[in-house]
Amino acid sequence: MLKQWLKAGSIYWDRRMLTMLGLGFSSGMPFLLVGGTLSLWLADAGISLKIIGLFALVKIPYSFKWLWSPLVDNLQLPFFRRFGRRRGWAFFSQNLLLLAILGMSFINPQENIRLMLLLSFLVVFASATQDIVLDAFRVESFENQEQGAGAAVFILGYRIGSIFSGAVALLLAEFMTWNQVYVLMSLGVIVGIATVALSPEPKDMKAGGESTGGSLFERLKRFFAVSVKNPLADFAGRRHWGLILLFVMLYKLCDAYMVPMTMPFYKDMGFSKMDIAFITKFYGMAATIAGGIVGGIMVSRWGIIKSLAAGSLLQGLTTLMFVAQSYAGDNIYVLTATISLDNLAGGMSTTAFVAYISSLCTVAYTATQYALLSSFMSLARDLIASTSGYLAALVPWSIFFVITTFMSLPGLIILCYLPRSDAESGKANGR
């Protein structure tokens, strides 16, 4: 049995994994700059918990990126055409992301919270556009049985990017202003630019969907059919497609709801920025790496459905550790255990979840369908999570995390009724 597990893990030595690492970093780096790191900046600036919670709404573009994903999936940008469709859109979104983060670095939240909100929204829009491209790039780079491993390494890169915009940002904030920190954070975009520049277009990619013949109306009609109608019709042709969308929305709700409040929670417990940086990021990073790798092998050995169930159970149970933390206060050892267990479970569940979404994508419509599925996940996360600040202001932290734990149950219940054949056999993505 050990030999079989080792054989399943040999995919991690593939050269494509280095590309996935860089692309994952590029995808993960912006998120905390409009999430946990920004929440701590706003808390330091004296912004109320209610306003901090409402900042989750700036992530709405993540929930609706499927609206412009057909453009990314089919059209080539004129100035970036020579780089290819995937790489051209990646370069465009990354340059926009660089400018938006730099713009945030010039803002004082106390004096101009609205402009900070606007620039945060622009960061999310650029990041969401980049995610459309990079998710398609990843899915198109692997066979179905390799999706779990590819997702694991991509998520590893994502977590490293999160450490850069999380732990590194917090450490820097001890010695310089938040505005200076965000100037340095913008340099992280260069990692993604360099990775894309050194990577070829995915081989397993459909031809472009641009139409040049006929009238403008005819070209628009063909574009709509190829880029919008066909991908949606293909997905709607699956068994229980509505149940699949509901599952995608609710599976990570437990984790998503508490994220906006974790940084204010750590601060309330009395932990310094240094404590938060080292424990929540570096220890958490090690646990996430382990969880991601185990999750990738778990998907290969157990299949996607069983891996999703295991990940959901563990994610819900480890959330209860935050209840223990609320009673332990600024106990650094309890914090280490809490973060390590939570990130271990999170790494496993996220890897299984990404593999599941990837398995549902048809190669001909990768970017559009993946964007649609991940957008539904983001919609629940952003809309529901925007109320987390109100709940945290009403109840003690211990009750807040107990309520959050129960949010893992809806996804687990729906999982029992999901069709298994497509996810397990890989027929859904046309391979």
C-alpha cells in the first residue's frame, strides 16, 4: 500500500509543477492585500469592525468573474496578441494589478476610506481576471487523474503568495508604515509576470473563438453562441447541475465566514503583529503544505468524493479550536495548535475541492466553466461573510466560532446526494 501511495506521489516531480508553483503564488498574493492584511491595517487605523466586515464586499468581482470570462476564454487583446491568448490576458491583468496595489499604498484609510474601497475593488477585479486565466492554464496543463496533484502544487504556491502578503507584510509593518508595506507588496506581482513569461501556452487548449467573417451582428451572434451559450448549455446538461452549484457555494462556507474576523480576533486576544506573522503564517504554511500534499495523494487514492467528505469533516472540527483559543487568550502554544490543525484541514479540503471543480470543466470551455463554478463559491463567501463583523460585534468570540463550525454541515449534507460518476471517472471534462 505504501508503494502505491509513493507511486501516486511521483507526479510532484514533473517540471510542470514549477510553473504551477509560480502561478499559484501570483494568484494567492493579492487576496490578503484586500483581506486579512487590509483588515489589520484598517483596525490599526481605528476603522470599526462593521466597516471592516463590509470590506468583504469589495471581493464581489470574484463572484461575478464568469460574466467576462467568455472574453478571456476566446478573445486576444490587441497589444498582447503576440504572447498568445492565455499569456496575453495574464500579462494584462498582472500589470493592472501592479498599478492598483501601488495606488492603495498612497491612501490614508482614516482620511479617504471610499478611495481605499475603490482601489481595493480594482485590485480584486484585476486579481479575478488573472484567476480566470491561471485556472484555465492549470486545468489545461494536466490530465484528469493529475488534477489533484496539479491543484495541490498550485495551492502551495497560492499559500506562499499568501505568506508574502500576510506574514511578510505584518513583519514589515512592525518597522515601517502600512503605505510603505504596500509599495513593497506590489513587487510580488513580478513573480507572476516572470512565470508567465517563461511558460509556453498550454498545449491542451482549444482554438480561439474570435470570428472575422460576416457582419458585426453575425460575428456577435457567433461569439455569444460559442463563448457564452455553449459553455453554459454544456454545464446545464449535467445531472443535478443545480445541486452541484449549491454544493460549490456552500462547501467552504465555514472557512470563508470566519476569515474576515481572524485578524481582529488575534488582535483582541492580545497577540502582536510578530506573533501573528510567525504563528499564523509560517506554522500555518507548513501545515498547509502538508495538507495540500496529503490532499493531492488522497484524491488520487480515494477519489474526489471521499476526499471532499474527509476535508469537510476536518475543516469543521478544527474550527472548534478557535473556541479553545478564545478561552486561552494570548497563549502562544494554543495558537500554534489552532493554526496548524486548521490549516492542515484547510489544505486537504481545498485541494479536494479544486480537483472537484477542475474535473467538471470541459476542455473546450475551461476558463468560462471554471470561472462560473469558482464564482458561485465566491458569491456565498463574500455576501454571507460581509455579515461576519455584525455577528462578531453581537456575540462573544467563542459563540461566533461555534456558529461558524455549524456552517460546514450544509455542504457535507449536499455531498451525500452529489452524482459520483462524473467526478470520479473524469468524463465531465472530456478527457
